[in-house]
Amino acid sequence: MLKLIEGSYASFFPKEMDAMFRNRAEIFSGRLGWDVVVKNGYERDSFDDVNPLYLVSVDPDTEDYWGSLRLLPTTGPNMLRDVFPYLLEDGECIESATIWEVSRICAKNVEGQPERTRSGVNYALNELILGIGEVALLAGLTQVVCVFDARMFRVVKAAGCNPQIIGRPQRIGDTMSYAGLFDTGEGPLRAFRAATGIEHSVLAPDAKELAFA
């Protein structure tokens, strides 16, 4: 189950935020060795201060944290434009009210999670990918953009996503990194569901009212 949490209301969700920032530190600093700032066990950056929309995967019964990601409009501060512009061709810019950026996607394998879905990918990751598709429909988005490494490239393709690689893939640290555009809409969402085998909505029952009132 996915909770949608606006950054400006994050203080009302201390359990979810604490688990998310700690998981980000574990994944991006501890496991992947990225050059990120970790303070008091949290990985948090300036983009968390510009009112992003978080998708947080939780156990539907206990609401324990399973995974999360961050969505930012490309019309404002975002990682592709402000941190990874060298992944784009000279003069290229992704900026549209109908294109949002996905970043900081991560998930945990914990006891009690459903088994890996049809795609062979961690259930929480598949749930987050489906959540992007559902949120895109609610928000009227045409595409989402994301910077991802080779490992995540394999995950998104297994989940039925077919990104359009833009710019120039480059090695960042020990892995190749890419910028990609993903189409959204009813068609891509059906493809995600077919690839993962998850037919039901992954959003919490009140998610639409909370995030898109």
C-alpha cells in the first residue's frame, strides 16, 4: 500500500519520514557508495526542502515501511537539471508542467512482504513503479523522467517500463548512469500491471483526497 505524502505535511508522518531517510542512507551511501551527505543516519538533500511528493510503500496491516521515492515537477528544482545536467546533450532541457522527475527510489526486503511478483522484482519496488503510473494519471502527467543506474535499468525493464534514453549515458562512480523519459497513461499502466501481475490499485484509499484535493 502506498501513502502519498506532500513535503509540506511531512511532519505529520514522523514514522514514515524517519524510516525513509534512514533507508535512503542505507541504500545510497552504505550499499551503493554514492557521494551523498548522511547526517545522524539520515540521507536528506536540498530537494527535500522544495515540497516534493513522496510515495511511501508500507505494510497494509502494520504500516511498517517497505520503500519510497520522491517526485518533483521539472518546472522547479530537480536533480536532472541541477545535479546531472551533463547527462543531457548541450542545450537540452526537460521542463514541462506535465513531466515530473522521479528520484531516490529505494526499497527493503522484509519478512511478511508478498513474494516477488511476476517480473521477479521486489514487491515494494513494483508497487512504487505502479504508484508512479497511478499518480501520473491523477496529476495529468504525460511523462516522468529519472536518472538511474544500470541496476535500476534492469529493474524498470523487468517491470514493463520502456524508457527513452536521452542525452549521454555516463559512468558515475562504479556504474553507468542514464537519464530516461517514461511515458505515462492508461496504456503504460496496463503494461506495468501485466508485467508485475498486480491488478489492484496500490494507493492507500485516501491517497487521492490527501494529495490531489
